[in-house]
Amino acid sequence: MTKTVTHEEAAIETMRASVIRKAIGPTILLGSGTYFDFEDPESSEITIEDIAYGLAFEGRCAGQCFSRLLQRRVFYSVAQHCVLMSLMVPPELQLQALMHEVGEAVCGDMTAPLKSLNPSFKAIEKRCEAAILKRFGITMTDRVALKQADVRMLATERRDLLLWRGEKWSLTDIEPYDFHISPWSPEQAAEAFLARYAELTKNPSPQSREVL
């Protein structure tokens, strides 16, 4: 059965299309002033500041975080997740852990359950991630160890930042880390990310400060 498109729907679709820059492909404008092309991420320019601030203003868990320590809803960023995870892995994996979510700096943080229903989105995100990692000269040498650390981070976040009541999850037997998470503001998370990147690469950034 063919769906009839109403005049109102057509007008809305036209307006939606008008905000997508397609001169060189579907792109977004980054904070550095450069465009990131989802159809050609390999040729797109992106800075470490774009990544740090993109992840710092991106909330984990669809923004549905509740701090057990503070007893209120809080913002907890992907950037903070990455910084903390980088502190939990062996030295040879620390930079990889810090940068393991770079695709989300341009694609956003789609929750894992929703992502599992959208394989095409996952493929785009993985391509963007690979392109950005290559631009920064980073090779993921032990994805299994990184995923294990990522899952332990999720277990820690579930304990500290979600209203989990003990119902069974697939990661029920995963032990959380022994530190407790105190959420940072987006600005703090971005600065901590830049500082950690500078520390691990020995390449100081003018915008980086000491890790909190």
C-alpha cells in the first residue's frame, strides 16, 4: 500500500533537507570551524578539541543519570567516562582507552539497546571512528581488553549513576571498579580530556589543564 504524503509532511521534509549541507556530502560543522563529512570521514578534518568538547557535552545513558552520592539527577559525560577508563587500564592501552569513543564526538551517543536495532547507524559510527583514530595515529591493539574495561566502567556507572535495583542484567557478574564516580561539568570534562591527551602523547595542548 502506497502512503500518501500530505502537503504538510512534504513541507516539513523540505525544511529538514534545507539544514543538511550537501555540497560535499552530508556534513556537520565542528567547533573548530571545519566540516565533517559522514560519507567521506577519511578526508574530514577534526581537532582534539572537537573531540574533547564533543564528548564532554554528550551525556552517557541518554542523560538518564541519578547520582546515588548526591541523591539527584546529574549530567555525566562521555568524556569523563573516557578519562576515567584511561586511568584503569595498563599504560600501553591508556591512550586507546581515552580515544575509544571518538566516533561519538561526531555521531552522538546512541544507547546500546537502540544501536542494536540500527545496524546502518552502527556501521557509519564505526567508519567515522576508524577515520578519526587513523588521523590521530592510534591503532587499537587489544579490543578485548578495552571492551572488558568498558564493561567494568558500565558496571561502575550502573552502581553509582543509575537507579538500578539489582534486577538481572547481562553484566550482573561483572565487578565494578573500586572508585566512586563524582560527575564533572562539561567544561571540567573537556579540560580533563585535553589534559589527559596531552599527558599521554607528550604533546601539550594550549587548552589543556591538569586532570581533576
